[in-house]
Amino acid sequence: MRLDPWRFLWSALFVAGLFAGPVVAQSIEDKLVIITSFPKDLTGPFQAAFEKKHAGAKVEVLNKSTSAGIKFLEETASKNTTDLFWASAPDAFEVLKGAGLLHKYSTKAKGIPEKIGSYPIHDPDGLYFGFAASGYGIMWNTRYVQAKGLPVAKEWDDLKKPVYFGHVAMSAPSRSGTTHLTVETILQGEGWDKGWATLKDISGNFKTVTERSFGVPDGVNSGDFGFGIVIDFFAFSSQASGFPVDFVYPKVTSVVPANIGIVKNAPHPKAAEAFVEFVLSPEGQEILLDPKIRRLPVNPATYSKAPQGFPNPFQDKSIGAGVKFDAKLSEQRYRAVSALFDVVVTYRHEDLAKATKAIHDAEAALAKKPNAEGAKLVKEARAAVTAMPISAAEAAKPEFAAVFTKTRAKKEDKAAGRQAEVEEQWDSFAKKNYADAKEKADKARSLAK
């Protein structure tokens, strides 16, 4: 029997089509592993929508603080089991980039500008991608403020004032990437010495330093304290949930992207790429407007669906205009800054608060009964509180940054080697200075009697 060549060709194409169909349908793996510092309120809606869009794909979310996530990826690099790293801090991604732990990828997403303000939304080398924007500022409980008769603090300098003693909280930057960005933003906006002076003057007024970033908005929401230094979306989501809170961006702040990046040697690369595309897609961007999330989209078109009064950094150029954030600089001193804050603030907070209260009391007494020697002592006391054991240049040296290999989850945890030596020197410096400051402030107050 003679075969019809055309009939044979069409049959072959039909069979090929049958086999090609399932290949396209099964274009991504059935599993995806994400390490993230984001709470379930954010990851949950994305996870559910992605799994619905890609039937059969199961997303596994491992929640770790930003610093713990970095450490995990470094320790497991030789046998990586993670597909995506998803967090707020661009400097954290710079740490991973510098360590060669991210995979290069070219996103197909459309409609996302090159920059937000002066800051690139995506890494120019294609190693991580901005999916939301974030600013840093002050959140407060309106009922608490009214009940306590407190003024509203709108700038960082406001929170230094005696009236806020015991009414403020912040998380530790070593355990919160968003808080680390806030600290670094103030250091870059005001300079190393003035920035640390601002941070320590505010920290002296803290009621507490929380272990995780969400402990701050939870405390403001409940009225445990009145003011919290937070990333913006904590306040916006609390407002959407009905809590009596408000938020302001101080002049010295920045708006930078929150990011996602594919981990080098990801075990499920196609699923990782698909998730990146999803969070950058119009559908994914719209999820950011969920009342429990309330983050700033990086696609300007999404703001047309935002609730009334929702901040739009693409239109309101004043948001984050005060600081041109340098992620490279932040990356260079990332671990040193976190360790330094823990040693001189987190683990010496009681001593710092006592010195700060003594200074407040002395200034109040001297305002009623001026005394030249007392004024001189108060000035010396303030200088002792705000003094720092290292300079900006020292903190940014690569060999110095390499010293800090351990993140201490609590004061009792011990570092080893050179890190332990450095931190012990810092601790002795802080302990002595805070004691000297309290002694001088107490003496100044006695001179005003």
C-alpha cells in the first residue's frame, strides 16, 4: 500500500502536538521553597494565589529573620535546598550578591520603572528584584497619645524629648532587616556621629527593644507603648484592620524596594522564575493592596486601585526624598552596625535609660534654677552618652566587617575570637560612659537645688 506523504506529515504533526501539550502544561516544578522574613499575612495571599495559578505546585515558606536567612543560605550553599530569598532589605541582598549566592535572571514584567525616586527598583545586574517599596517612620496610637496628653512626634528629633521617655519602642536591627534599614537610613541621612547621637538619644527613651519587627506595631496597636519606629506597611495594615493608629514619614528617611531573588543552584528554578514573574505581574502587584499587607507597589498603574489616601511615591516626590540610600555602603558595614547597636543599645538599654532619665531630670531642674557648672556637666553627660567606640571609616573596612560571624539572639549568647574581643571592648566603653553620664547628670541636678 502506498503512503500519502501529506497525510503522513499531518499525522506526525498531530502526534507531536499531543506530546508537546503536556510539556508546556508541566513547565514548572511541583515544589518551591522560599526563605522570607515576611509575616504570614503577606506571604499567605501570594502563596495561595500562586498555587491556584499553577495547579500542582506546592509552595513551602520558611520564616526566618533577615540576618538568620542570610546565615542559613551561607551555611547551606554547598547543598542548597532553597529557591527564593524574599525580604525587605536591599543591603541584605547586596550581602548575598557579594557572596555569590544569587542567580542571575531577566524578568519579563512590564510597566515597572527603572527607579523609585533615585533608587533602582531592580538590581542592575539582574540578581534580585524590587516587588514593593517601603519607607520608614513613626507610628503612634492616637488614643494612647490623647490619654497621656502627649504631642505627636513627626521627626526623629521629636522622639529625643523628655516627654517621650518610656513611650517609644523599636526592634533590634540584628533581628529585623527593616529596622536595620531604618538605622542605616538615619546614619546615612545625618552622618555617622550625628546619626548615632540621634539613635542613642531616642533609644534612651525606649520602653523596650523588641526581638522581632512585628513586636513594635503589636505594642502600638495594643497601647503597650505609644510610639513605634517601624516600616510603613505595619502602620497601614494596622489602620486597615481598624486599630487607632497613624503614621508619618520624617524628613530624614528613604523609600527603597523590598526584594526577591533566586538563590544560586535553586533546586526548582522554573518554579522560582514563575514566582518572581507572579509577584511582579499586575495580579501580584494588586495583592499588595490587601488590607493585611498594604505595601507600596512598584508598578505605578496599580495605584489606580489603591484606597483613598494611600501613599503614592511615584506622585508624591517628598516621600523618602531626604536620603539617597546607598545600599553598597550599608552592605559594607551591615554586620558591624547590627552588632554595634546590640552592644551599646539593646544589651545596655537599662544603663542607657538611667543615664537618659538623669539627663532629662537635670535639664528640668536647671531650667528652673540655672547653674553654669550644672549646665557644663549636663553637656558632658550628653557627650558621654552619644560617644561611639568606632568611626564610620573603621566600620566599613572589609577586614573589620569580616570579624562579625555570629548574630547574638540574646545578651547571654557569646561570640568567639576577634568578634568577642571587639564586643567586650564596646561593652566596656558603653558601660563606663553611661555610668559617667548618670553621675554627672545627678551632680548637675544637685547643683540646681
